[in-house]
Amino acid sequence: MGSGSSAAQLKAIHLDVNGKIQKVIFSCLSSRSDIRETISVAAGAFRGEPVVLFDPVGKLIGIDPEMPENSDRQPRHTKLGWTEEGIGNAGETQQIRQDQQQEGES
């Protein structure tokens, strides 16, 4: 119930999170930060941890209400955390920190 102007159209994107497909649904009226937070939860990120999306061929996708929907057959890939080379997996970030600590102890 509601007119076309008051009914928010929903969008769905599919993410590949460590080999498991996650479906994220959001409104076209959602803010970028709300969408980013929803994606972060689906990806298992810690609060405030950077999350970026890539298409199946590795092209960076901006997180915003205008991003196109995709199917579960072509899910977007997520990357969490930061490494010295830029954005990477949170586990990689932890390993880099451990390696740096061990080098400092030597």
C-alpha cells in the first residue's frame, strides 16, 4: 500500500564470502554507509574494517544505492582489511603484523 513514490524499490546483490554465497537486500533509498554496513555484516567484517567489492573479473565496484543487481551465478567478491599493498584479506593483515613483530624481535 502506498503510491509508487512512497514505496522504496528493493535491490539484491549476491556476494561470494569465502566460497559461500550471501544475498544482501537494500533499498534504493538507503545511504552508502547503510549499504556498506549491511555488506560488512554479510562478509563477516569487524566494525570499521574496510570492505570492498569486486566483480568476477576483478574490477572494483563502488558501494552505493545505484550499483546494479547481480545473480548468484556471478557473485561479487569481497575483500576485507588492509595490507601494506592496499586492501586485502583480514587474515593476510594479521599475518603481516605477526611477521613484522618476529622480524623486530630478531
